[in-house]
Amino acid sequence: MKINTLTKRLTALLLAAALLISDIPPALAASTGTNTGTQTAATSAIPFATKTKDKYTGKKYTHASRFKGTEILHGVDVSKYQGFGINWKKVKADGIDFAFLRIGHSWWASAANGNIRLGGDESFETNYRNARAARVATGVYYYSQAINVEEAHKEAAYVLKMLRHRSLEMPVVFDSEGPDGSRLAKAKVSKTEMTAIAQAFCEDIEAGGYEAMVYGGLKKFTDKLAVSTLVEKYGLWFARYNINTYYDGPYTMWQYADDGKVSGISGKVDMTFWYKPVTEALNAPVLATGQVAGLTVKQTGTKSLNVSFNAQSGVRGYEIWRGEAYDGVYEKIADTTDTSYADTDLLPGREYYYQVRAVSGTAEQPQYHEFSEIVGQHTANTASLTIRTTVSTTLRAHAGSAYSKVASLSSGTRCTLIAITREVDSTAWYHVKVTVNGVEKEGYISSASAAFPLDQVTGLKLKTRTSKTITLSWNKQTGIDGYRIYIADARNGSSRLLTTVGAGATTCKITGLSKYTQYFFRVKSFIRILEADQQEEEQMGEGTASKMLAAETKHKTIKLKTKAAVYLRKYAGTSYRKIKLISKKKKLTADYRTKDKKGKWWYHVKVKIKGKTYKGFVPSSAVKKR
């Protein structure tokens, strides 16, 4: 049931007419050239009544009188939090006719580079295939944290990339939520801006061939969105967990509970009423025939893989898609009429994932078949590599914490690296082999819980210096991609990455420093794990930091005297050991300065007391120039 102009106009009238005979939601879109399915009667539909008792919550709900002349369908929305084991046949048999699947979400906080961070839902591919196979009408929703129109466009583009022209019977939903502490809540986006954000997302989705819908609760629909504007073009899905919406504004679906019990789904699940006109029929999913079978991916070198699959009759060709995360974004890499394809110019020791689908119809009106199963394979490594867990962690069946557990690994466990891959949010994971209790296991561990056991950089020293530069040198290492130089302003202060140099470098000149000032340096060797992309900065595996080196720019003679009695300290900071009490108006000579952890300046001085010379640090606040 694809929404039409009349339907949209009738939906808009809800804002002005409390008693509308038929309020038709924007349902059931399919992309151009996609088999949208046959129309069937909904098995769970019940005639409209003022009140109905719900089998999934056990409560009686009051329905708005404006929906007289409709029938009520039941639906659920699910994500990875319902797990990967939903039995969709049981869900269907229990009276559920439609489902919204979370296709992805944006993180509550920005990524390191300041851009919004996008991610997919690990359960989407599994739920999409199995829900449709069970004849459950399917839509998707994206959990947004967009705070401007530009970010909404990015989110919509991400959703379209994840969908890849696949059939949907239900809309693509913009779900913008801002709980306390979230990125969206902190941005304090105005109602006008939030409405523009929702419109931008929906416009892009509809331009991509799908129906768009907007989700929200009472606060969102009254304070944060101009629903009177949105309802002119898009359906509205209202959320309120009560026995009555107590809301007079427009909507065509009501998410009435978050604690429903549905056969086939473990635990609680969100429940939705859909007020569907009795004259309309629900699109039932039709899985296209001729799903590609026999997909095999073989390793053919450090930079290539070979993809092959079984031929299909009655098709005009095949599309080959590749992803760098099992449930992530896939890119089409080839249109071909052959049943094999050599994928080249890949990276060594990297894992890639493939899907293939057949295409029939014409170039102008293509008919897309269902995608094959996902098959992963890795290129060969250039060398044998070992990684070591840095904390207790879990070995997973795929790259991502949502996947099933293979084994528990203690901190310090050594694993043989098979390949580097990505989680759905682009974070690096390691595909490894490891022996657990005498049994060899294979699986995935996060790069956040493991490291390459690179040697510690040794021999770090000051090579040369000027009034504003310091040149460092160190001993060379082999089997690495380069070195990262870290700097701190205080001995016990936090370090920050200053620069990166190549593997052949054993020196680094640091410029732009302050005159006669001490800094603190460390150097780490690294190997590259993943290159930078639109989601993440470059990810690296680092070795152990070198010993800290304290080094100063060119010294300067500064004559001082104390303003009051003060202790000479071993280092800059009141927490360090006292060396000697210096009396008031005592003459000192400084050669450089430095900061303590609080950012206060200290001078490195020497002072003669009773014929003996002492060296140490005094706070700048306790002395003055003479």
C-alpha cells in the first residue's frame, strides 16, 4: 500500500477535523524497480472499537473516535537489544503484522573529529531477512542525534546506503530523541530548527524512493516539532505509554507500550497500534525468487580476493557489494554478467564482507532480487603478528559487542592475528585465533581491549635545542609503521599527541616552543590498524611509551630574589620533596622555567646558602626579578 496524494491530504485534515472517517497513514514503500509484494488481509486486524483489550500487555486501551471506520493492526519495533534470535514465524503467528527494525543510530556524543558519528544496528540484516521470510511487513527507523540540517542529510544518506534499494512495506522513520545528557539535549535545538532537521531527513528518504515518517512523544510533538507542517507530507507515529493518548494532534500510529510480551521475542518489546482504513490492504513481503546461492570468497594474495557464486537463470546480471563491517555499510564494487570476480587493490591482513544479488528487468526498470548471505574473507598478512589483551575481554562471533560470546579471555592473553576488521560503527576489531583451556578458538576482540606487543622505544634524548625548538633522537625499531611523539607541559601533567613521524625517522625537530621553558616528552612506536575514513580518524596500535624525557629550550640567566620565605622543591609542584627553606630577600639565579600540574609557573634556580649551592624549583609567585 503505497501512500498517494489523496491519502496525504486526508492525513493533513486530522489537524483540523477531530472526526475523520478514514485517516490513512503513509505506509508501505518500495524503492524503484523493487518487487513490493501482493496485497493481503492483515491477520491481526480487528474492527475499530472505542476500547479494546490488548493481548500483549493485558490492558484495555481507549482509541480516538476519529479513527472510526478503520481497523487496528498490531506491530513491534526491535533493535539489537531484543537479540539476534527473534523467531519471526512465532511473532507472525501471534498476530503481529508489521515491524519497524532499527537500521542504525547516531552516538550521543560527537566523534573525535567533531562530526556526528553514525552507526548501524547489528541485528538489522538478520531481522530484515527473517521478518520478511515470515511475511511480516517491514519498515525501518533511525535513532537520530542530528543537531542541524547538514547532519540530518548525513543520517539519511547513511540509511539509504544501508537499504541499498531493498523492498520495504512500511515507512522509513525519523526517530529523534534527546534524553538528559545526550548530544541532542545539550544542543538545545529550537522548534524551528528541529522541524527543519526532520524535514531534511524525510525529503532525502523520499527522494531515495521510500516513504518517510516522523516519530515522537508528547513533548516532541508539542514543543520540538511543528507537526502541523510535517503532517502535510509525512506520517506521524506518536508515542505515549498510557491507556489513552490524551493527545488531539495528528498521528496514524500509536506506540502505546514498551513492555509488550510477544511470542518469539525474548523479554519486553515496544508495541504499536496502526489505524488502517478497512478499504486498504496490507502489502505482504514477497521475497524475490532466485536468491544467489553458493557465494564463496577465496584468498588469492595480500591484496586480492576472488568472489564466485552459482549462476541464476532468467537474469540479466549481478551486483557485487563489499563491506568492511559484517553489518555495516556496503558499497557496490561491480556490475557483471560473470559468476566470478577478482577484487584487487585491497589492504594486506584485512577482512572484507561480500553480498551478491541478481538483477532482472531492464536497465530503466531493474528488478532487484534478494541479497545472498554475507560471506567474509581476509587477505593474506605480510607477516605473522601477535596481539596481547590489555584487559579481561570477550571473544565474539563477529566484530561487535552485541554478537554471541565465544570465550572469555584474561588480561595478557596472547592471540594470533588473522585479520583486522571493523565493528558496524567503524571501530577496529581483531580476528584472532587463541588457545583457551587447551582448545583453539577463533573469534573477534575489540582493539580497545588489546594491543600489539611492540617494543618500548629506547634511547630517547635531547639532541639539539634553540630558544624555541627542541630536537629529539631515539634508537630505531623494526617492523613498525612509525613513531608518535607526545608532549606534556608539566612533569605530572597529561600528555598530548604532538606529531607523527615515519618508521625511518630517529629524530624529530619540535618548533613553536616557548623560550627557556622545560617540556616533557615520550615516544611510542606504532603500526597502522585502519586508515581514516568518513566515520573515524586513523586507528593505530601503539607500543609501550619510552621513558619520559625532560628537556628545555635554550637556557637564559634570570636574576631573582625571594619575596618571602619559600621552600626549594625537587620538581615544580608543592607535592614534591622539599630541599631547603630559602629566607626572604634571598638572591637566586634561574636558567629556565616550567609549569606544575595546575598550570602555575615555576623557576629552576640555584642558590648559595652558608657556602653550599642548592638547585631546585621555586614558584614564580614567590620571587621577583632583581
